[in-house]
Amino acid sequence: PTNSKYSTLEARLRTFREWPPALRQKPKDMAEAGFFYIVKCFYCDGGLRNWQAEDDPWTEHCRWFSKCGFVRLIKGDEFIAKCVS
């Protein structure tokens, strides 16, 4: 992983203390999808911004960083194929 200090869910969750509470995406969901805030994946170092209320963390991670090993490990090739098509 590029950001191994964020390898654990707990480490990633701690970064969301200032996450805007009005957003639909919840810190737990973001951290489970591999992100830490600033929204960046601990594994592939991919970062995203300009989140919309309807955005799903896993779908966006896959859409923009489909080669990420964490996405591949957790979600699998079928999910990735759906996201990028």
C-alpha cells in the first residue's frame, strides 16, 4: 500500500473528524471503501474531490481507480466491470 499508516479501518476513521455532517457519505462507509480524509485511498493513493450527494464510495473508487488492488481484493472483477462499463 502507498499509505500503509492508513491500512486499518480505525486509522482511516480517525481522519474523518472534520467530515461535513451534511454529506450523504458517512465516514464509516468512506473508510471501509479504503479512503481516508482528505479522500485518498490508503492502497493506491488515488484521491477524489467534488463529491455529490448521490455518489457511492465504492463505485467512485472503482470508476476512477479500477486498477487499485484494494478494490480488486474487496469488490472483485465483476463489480469493477460494472463500474467501468
